[in-house]
Amino acid sequence: MPTDSNGFGTFAGVFTPSILTILGVVMYLRVGWATGQVGLVGMLVIVLISHLISIATGLSVSSIATNRTVGVGGAYYMVSRALGAPVGGAVGIPLFFAQALSVTFYIVGFTESVLHLMPAEFQTWSVGAAISTIVNIILTSVSLKSAELAIKTQYFVMAAIGLSLLAFFTGTREAFPQEPVVFNADGASFSEVFAVFFPAVTGIMAGVSMSGDLREPRTAIPVGTMSAVFVGLVIYLAVPVWLAFNATGEELISNTSIFFEIASLPPLIYGGIWGATLSSALGSILTAPRTMQALSLDGLMPEFLGKGYGVNREPRIGTLVTFGLAQIGILLGSLDAIAPVLTMFFLVTYGVTNLACGLEKWAANPSFRPSFQVPAPVSLAGGVACFYVMSIIDLPAMVAAMVFCGAIFLYVSRRTLGTTWGDARHGMWAALVRTALLALRRAAFHPQNWRPNMILLGGNPDKRGYLLQLGSAIVQDRGIVTYFHLLRGNVAELAAERKDLLESYERETAEDYPNVFYRVDVVEDIYRGVVQVSQSYGMGSFEANSVMLGWPKKVERGEDYVHMLRDLVKLDRSLLLVKHDDDSGADVCKRIHIWWGGLKGNGGLMLLLAYLITNHHRWRSANVEVLTVVKDSNNVTSAERNLRRLLASARLNATASVIPRNGREIPEIMSEHSKDADLAIVGIRLPQVGESVTPFYERMNTILEGLPTTILVHSARTFEGEPVLFDEPQKRSGG
């Protein structure tokens, strides 16, 4: 890549390669055919639609280019730095193949014009393939010699194109039709003609792809690109008009040499078409390897493909790969077959480039401050137009292209590139979160909309892995779960430790539990700190509604623990207190027991927890059993009937079990029936203010001693007993 002092300027590096690619083989060999197929007005519409897309893309490219330094890779570099490596790879890899295939497109166009001058017996596929192969070798050799040499040859080509257009517009035919065909209802479909013409306007990427070789890319890309687009628009509006007034519709369709017959000096047309096709092919040979080089430097292609040679870091290996792909296209393709494929890949590139700029603008990232401002709706509309045009051209081909790009996206997403480019993804997600929070504030809450937004508090996560497992299983993708690691002390002494823990465990937690966020907070007192983070964590009306804690086996600080629980209840937080059985840990859990005391207080949340847990893969095959205790056998039948009715209303797949007490102690009954279960869910009532805490602890520890891993549930007042599971309020029973 050249240094700043040796880089190309706006005219040589952007405008010239862009306009030479725009005014290429399509103009000379296919605009007449396209005009005859759809009529003059139809062709002008195609030209305008195509250029509206290219104008929107040119504006987006210009805006991105003036925001940050544009490195080697052009469109790929811009998209990847705006939307991240996965999107960049999904666009950059197809773009490379499209640029390589463009070499085939232009060389085949050159060969087609040469064959017109040869006797009929030489107008065969084998002769054409031989000519195209020789041209491919010569152009590749020139590009391997020096990019600067290739750029300098373009000035002569531009002069040849200018003279050919002068000859065309100063010529006419004796059989001058009086009225052109405005519309041709019997010709090819609009989408088919559009697909053949659209590669003509893809030339704007020729200059952008030379970004790494420009002296001032921030200035050169906007000025050179937009100048080329508008010059091309004027010429492409004029050419169909002149063709339509100088030939019949039938002639335009059948005679691909009509451009030459109209010209006042036909040899100049050959000079123009040969110069345009060869320079466009040469431009593609220059740009495709640089896109590959950028992909390689970012780790999206093998490293050796991006190796640079010489002072200017010429991508010679990439050039040879481009030669090989172009040669395969020469041996397999034809002009009309290649054009639709190119159209699809370039439309994908254009569409994503527009979306990249529009989303950057919409996300209002403070770092996105381009000197060339483009309204977000313009870029977004350009992106949508690209994908719409793809759908009307060839829907199956669009689906195939999107699947191909999607596969690349997924592949790159799963790779760890170990780098970040400050792309717009963070800003876009932040903008979406902000929009959602503002909308949530205006939406009235109803218990039916309850979702688990849970805080886990367990100290070092290495010692409380069961909290992460249970919390992640309960919440899954239905809400937010955050693990708080509280450090007792003062910020001045623990700030460094907090930072180290956050960097280490955030990454580990995200790998093992993708739906869990990890935080570290410094507090003066652990129990007071739990209350502080529980009431302050969140934003706007989106706050935590559930708190999961471990159950303390020691009761020395029982008063502080219960006082903390009371405060959390006053804050309308549901409590999930977990007593973990160290002997458990099976990969597949088969039995969940809910000890039922009625909907009054905690029953609704207990049923909901069972429903949520059994949606997790580890618990999916578990049998849920709801157990309740009645005084004696006389109450069993009615209790079973009521319990089954309740479960049917709750739409919970569970069995009902009613156990007569017959004078036995409740802890004994619970242990007898649930000691072999994998999880028990039990409701609790906290001691009232003024009550002794000791009996509460003693009773709960007696119950928990005979149970497996257990969740003690205390439902918040806002839960209302039946948010999600129940359609109609149930008659509340005691307990």
C-alpha cells in the first residue's frame, strides 16, 4: 500500500476507475438490447432506479469515508468497521468473488466485440475462450507489475471512451425511425432486463476498493464517487434516447452491433469498448486482491493470501487467486449468464453498505461524526431498495445469495478474532434498549405480563455454581438474570480487585451461561448491600422483581438475614432461597416436587417456577408432582379433585398427590416422599416483626434436612398469584 506521499488522488484513484467501470461493456453491447426489450420509457426507468440505488450507496459510502480513515479493502473495510466482523465477512467474501467474476464479465465483453470483426467460422466458443485467456494473462501481468502502471493506462482509455461517445452522438442512420418504441409489452420482463443492466452502475465500488492506495481517502472517495455517479447518469440517460431514435425496436434487440452502425466513425467505438472493457477488467483485477488482502489481515481468510510484496505491499498472491477464479468464469460463463450473478452479489454489498451508514446514523453514536452528512432515511431506503430489487429480479437467487451470506455470518460469528473495531453494533443495541425502555415506561404493567427479571447474590460464583444453574434455568430467554458478587469493604481498597474479578468472571460467565450478566459491587455490609443493589439495579420501569439467595446453614446472623428478607419483601421482590444438596448434580433431573399450601401467598409463583424450569433442557423430561397434606383420609378425595382442577387451570403438566397426615409431623412426611426427588419447591412465611427468629430457623432447617435441593419461595405482592399460568383468578385457599 503506498505511503501518503505516493498515494493516488481523487481523479486518478477514484473518479477514473469508477467512471471507466461504469461506462463499460453494458453500455456498448447491452443498452441497445435492453432498450428494445422494454421500450425507451421502460429503459429510462431502469436507468433511474439503478442510479437512485447507486446514488444512495455513493452517499452512504461518502459519509462513512469521511468519518474515519478508510483502510485497504474499500466496501468491506467500511462495512466491517461499521457493523462488525460477522457482517463484514458476510459481505466481503461475496464481494471478493463478485469482483473476481467481474474480470470474467469484462474480458468476455471484450472478446465478444472482437469476434464481431472475425469471419463467421472463427466465431466459436473455443476461439473466444482462447482470446479471453490470453487477455486475462496479459492484464494479470500488468497488475502484478505495478498498480501505478495500471492506473496510468486508464487515462488513455478515458480518452478513447470520450472519442467513442463523440462518434456515437454525432452519427445517425439513413433509416431514421420517426417515433421510438415507448413501451414494449412483448419483450423480456422488466426484472430480467434490470438484472442485465445493473452491473453497469456497480462501478462506484472500483474507486472505493482502492481506498488503501489513496492519498486522502476521506476527501477522494466522496468527491470522486459522486462525480462518477452523476456523469454516468447523464450518459446513460442520453444513450437510450439516441438509440431509440436511430433504430427500430426489432433492430435494437437482434443487432448487438447497433452502437457501431450509428456512430459517425465506427472504429472509434471499437477503441472505446476495448478500452472500457480492458480497463474495467484491469480495475477489477486490482480491487479484488485488495479485498482479499483486507479479509486476510482481519483473519477471515488464510494469512498467506494477504501477504504484500514490495514497498507498496502489492497483494500478488491475491492477484493470482483472482486470475484463477476469472479463468474458471471464462471457461464456464457467458455475458448474459454472468450479469445476473454479479447483480445479486453487488446488490447485497450495496444494500448492507447503505444499512451500515443508516444504522450508524440512527444509533446516534457520538463517535460517528462524518463531515459528509447523509440523513439516515436516505441510506436505509437505499438498503431496502437493494433487497427489494433483488427479490423482483430473481427471488430464488436472492434466497441463495442470502443463505450463502448467512452461512458466512454464522461462521465468522463463531470465530474468536480477538479484536474489536469500535463498530456500531454496541451503539445500535444501546439505541434499541433506549427506545424499548421509553416505550416500556408508557405501557401499563399487568400481572399477565410478569417475567422473571432476577438478581442472584452468592459471592464468589465458583462457590455458588448452583445459583447460576438454577437462575439460568428459570429465566432462560424470558427475562434478565444478573449475578452479583458483593465485596465487603470500601471502594478505595477494593477497586482494583473489583476490576480484575469483573474482567475474569464476566467472560467465564458469558461462556457458561450466555443469559447471565455478572457484576461486582463493593458494599460496607453484605446484608445491607443486598437490599441496596436489589432496589437500585435496573433502569426506569425495567427493574429486578426476584432475588435468589443461598439459604444460610448457620444462624449466628439470623436476625440480620431475616431483616434483609423483610426489606426485600417490602420492595416487592419475590424471594427464592436455595438450600443446595451437595450430593446432587445429575446431568438429567427427573423429579420435581411442589409442596402445596394453596394459592394464598406463594402457590402461584411455585407453579410458575416449575413450568419455567421444565422448559430447560436439563429438566425437560422431569415429572412434576404437586403434593399437599390433609388432616386425614376423609379429606383425600375432595382435595385431589380440587388439586387436579387447579393444575388443569394452570396448564401445568403435573400429577396431584394428597397425603393424609394422620398425626405425623410435616417434616417427616416431606422427607419420606421427597428425599429421592431432584428438586423441591416449598413456600415460606417470614416471621413478623417482633417474633423470635430462632423458631423460624429451627423449623425450616428441620424441614430442609430431609429434602433434596430446595427452593424456598416467598412471592411478592405484585405477582398476584397468577400472572402467565392462570386465565381467571382462583379462589384463594389457606396456607
